Amino acid sequence: MVGVLRLPMPILAKNQLFLQADVFARGYGGYNTRWALFLLHHIFPLESSKPPLATTVFFGANDAALSGRTSERQHVPIEEYKGNLRKIVLHLQECSPTMLIVLITPPPVCEEGRQAYAISLYGENASKLPERTNEATGQYAKACVEIAKEMGVRHINMWSKMQETDGWRKKFLSDGLHLTPEGNAVVYQEVIKLFNEAGLSADNMPYDFPHHSKIDFKNPQSVFQQNVCEL
């Protein structure tokens, strides 16, 4: 089982892990780490007999919303953000000491794209001040990487990775903040790459039930009796 805390559904829809693993997507639009803590024990109960083999944690874009601007209700101070990530990681480690935990930094932000989006919604009433900046989001990305190293877990620096591509602002961001299909593809590729490096390649995972080539059409129950009893 692979637990996914806040990973876009377009990524998961084509994820090859679905063929060999139960993938649980728990993405909550608009959430920050402060609000996610209220759900943590419900999503990952400590008493679970089958905790996930791996979990990705993808927060920061909303925490990094600027205080005093139009999205300040989502703002979480950076030190609190770091503390919340620590709490999430500690909880997951308590669920399973062997779980692969991956912290994903927020992606970059395009201020011009956010302004254009605001004007499309509010016209002349749109705020002239950005509610997010790439510089501020970069500080949260740096903090996320710091916590991953401090806690001894894996990380993906999406903020830096996406900016390595020319034209990233329009190629990867639909409105200066949310990911395009191409942006989702980058996240997907990086997650799969890290999973493969950690030995969680879908190609190496066993099937829950027999492959069709193993089924004796004259006596199909035999292989099912054997494999189901072993689960």
C-alpha cells in the first residue's frame, strides 16, 4: 500500500503503481500543514495493521501565501510550517519505522500568472499586490528540504527542479500556482524515479493474485486456493 498525502490526481490516474499496489490519495485543495494536522490521525491511524510502504507529503504552496494579502487565511509562518512537517514525519514514522517517507517542496510561483488570473476573476477590483511570490515560496521549499535532511527522510525539490526548464512559468503552471498536465508529469516522473531508487519499482512488486498466465483453465481453483491462502 502506498499512502499519498496531497498529490494531484492527474498524477495518480496514470501511475503504474496502481497495477501492483493499493494507492490511497488524500489530497485536500487549499489546505496548509496547520489544517492537515487535524486529519493526520484519521488518514494514518496508529492502530492500523497495514501501514503504507511509502507516503509522499506535498505541502507548502498554501503555507507560503503572504500574510496581509488576499490569501492570508492560508498563511502559516515558516517556523510553524517546519514544525508541522516534523509532526507529520514523526507520526508516519510511528505508524511504521520502515515506511518510505518523501517530502515534496512546493513548486515555484509565477506572480504575473497569478495577477492575470486575479484580473480574469475580479477585473478592475483585483488586488495589485501578489498574494504569493516565488521568492517567499522558495524559502518554504528550502525549509522543506531542511526538515527532510534533519529527519532523515527523502525529498524532492520541486521548486528548483521545475525552474531548470526554460519557459517553466507557462509550461508547468496554469494560473501561476496550480500545475498544468506537463507540471503534473514532472512531479510524477520525480516520484517514480525516487521510488525506483528506493526499491519500490512497480515492475518488481508482486501481484496480489495470480497472473493470468498462471491460471490452469481446466482447474482454475487450484492456483487461487494456494495464492489467496498465502495473503
